[in-house]
Amino acid sequence: MTHKSGFVNILGNPNVGKSTLMNKLVGERISIITSKSQTTRHRIMGIVSGDDFQIVYSDTPGIIKPKYKLQESMMKFINVALTDADVILYVTDIVEKLDKNEEYLERIKQADVPVILLINKIDLSTQEEVVALIDQWKELLPKAEIIPISAKRNFQLGIIFDRILELLPEGPAFYPKDELTDKSERFFVSEIIREKILINYKEEVPYSVEIEVESFKETKDLIRIEVVIYVIRDSQKGILIGQNGRMLKKVGTQARLDIEEFFDKKVFLQMRVKVKKDWRDNESDIKKFGYDA
């Protein structure tokens, strides 16, 4: 029996549904999801294995024009994903302008691996609008296979899976068959907390935050976690904590409940807020926080 394996990298602009798609394809909540752009900062792998195949999906940050070194590092994840893919899933949606980030579209057009273009959120459109979009994308990416989908409603996702299996090359598994992701437990704790900050705060605060899990100690009945939340200015520290600590407590409660669900175990979560000025433009800080592609 032959075995197939490969890297299926999910690319696209912010807010088109890449992380929702990733979670649906993997069958687990691997990537955090909010309505804000730049929710995904890292390249996150989700692994789906069967007896005769292994698909390594990669969720990547949305394509943006970098304004500081952190965003430059985020774009490096995309550049690597463009070069090591066996199959590219390029995700767009029904409202996105077709000429957005033309540079990356041109690189995808020149890719020497199969490209599947997914038009997401078609449940919010009409059949006529979707047909018109398909025709426009055929002109723009003539080599791409186009599949209209609704990741949120699981529409056409089975077709994507079947097509990926057909396109994957033969090869051995890259990871043990029981592994679900390449990321650590601490990574998922930090991502869950960052998700709650993205949801509960406005403007610049969520984009100035980085989470460091200082301690993760697991016993039979409890996980004790100590976390530092870094911001870049003193004023952001006050906003994050809130009056009498109410906002930080709210975020902590929401995060703890999700972490307990993720690990299926009771969690004691302790959070502190510190100022680390301009960490987003400090190369050593960026590397420390795991943004070196």
C-alpha cells in the first residue's frame, strides 16, 4: 500500500476565513479566530493522518504590508510557506478585491505546485455573484483549481480533502501519526489569552500585546499556569488591567475556561502585565517570542 504525505499551506489576505478553514480541515481548534485582522501571527501546523496518508496543514498570517519588524517576521512565515508547499490553498472571499496584494498573487501564479483557490463565505452571496467571481479568478489565476466554499457551514470541505489526497506526492509521514500539531502546550495557552484580548479590547492595545507563559506545571488534577502579558506603553498597561483590575480579571476568566476545555482539566491561571517598550521593533524580543521563520 502506497503512502502519501505533504505540506498543504493556507495563504490569503486577512479576514477571509483561513483559520476557520484550518480548524475545520483538521477537526480541532488549532488556530484562534476573531473578527480582527492579524489574529494569526505565527505559522501554525495542524496534522491529519490516516493509515496511508498524512496531511500537514499550515495556517499563516494574513498578507499585509509590514509597518514594524514583528509584521516583517510574520510575512517571512508566508514566504517560507510559499516555497515548501506541496499544495497551496489560496483563500479569498466574496467581498475581497481581486487585485489586493498583487505581488503575492503573482508569486502564487508562478508557483510550480498545485494551487486550489477557495472562494469562501459563499453562504453570504448569490449563485450569480459566485459564478461571476469564478470567471474573474479564472482570468487572474488560470492554472488554479477553483472551489467555492463556506468554511463556517462545512460546505464543499469534503471535496477539498479528497482533492488534496489526489494531489499529494507519495512519501513517508513527517510526524508521528498521533500528533495533532507542531506547537507546544504553552503556545496554545498564550494564543487563547491573546484571543480574549483581541475580543475585549479596541484600537492598538491587542496589536501591542505579547504573551509569555513563564510556568506551566501539571499535576493529576490541576494545571498551574503563570503568564506575563507584555505591552509597549504604560498607558496600555492601565487599559489592559482596567479599573480595580476588572478587565484583566474578565480576560483571565474567559481564557481559563477555554484552557480548561482545551486540556480537559482544571486550571489555575495567574496573569501579570509588564511594559516592554517597542518590543515589536526589537529583533531579540521578536526572536524570543518565536517569530523567527
